[in-house]
Amino acid sequence: MTPDDLVDFCLSLPQAIETFPFGEETSVFKTSGNGKIFALSALAAEPLAVSLKCDPEEGRALREELPEQITPGYHLNKKHWITIVPGGPVDDDLVRQLLRDSHALVRPKVPRAPES
């Protein structure tokens, strides 16, 4: 996954926007509906890494399974965030699925239509 692929995928998710609250070097992806962050990445860094929100149990399992590529969130809550280095056993499909899951954890809930 290239930095451009990461940006394109994140922005393809519903209500996703890219912001730069920590400076030009860090892309922060959040939902426009509630402003909650679902992913962060220093896109120019080598190697590329992305931090994202994750269910605590799933995050723990992923870190145990792939300890070199998936670590506790860098400068984030270690229980709810993981940092991923795409490539090798962490293929693009897994990265995209984890980004979708992260987005789903923070996206604004759609109110149910009142029942008639």
C-alpha cells in the first residue's frame, strides 16, 4: 500500500475527511459528522505506518499474531489503538478491513426512522 492508496481509501469511506491538526507531516482522518479520528499516518515516513482505532480484544490478538508489523498505537491509547506497518504478512486487504472497522467504531450513528 502506498501513501496515495492509503489516503484514497480513507477518503472513500462515508463522511471521511483529511485534516492536519499536528502539522503538515501527519494526515489525520476523521468523520465529518462528529470529528472523531479513525486513522493517522505520517505519509512521508519510511516505512509507511498507519495508526487506527481497534476493538481492544482484536487489537491484542493482532499484536500477538504479528508483533513485528502490528504494535500498540504510537503516542495513542494502547488499549484502543494499533499501529500497522503494511507489507509482508499485513497485506492491503487486511489494512483496508482494519481501516473500515476503525471507521465503523467512530462514525456517527444514523438515527432510526420512527416506526409508524
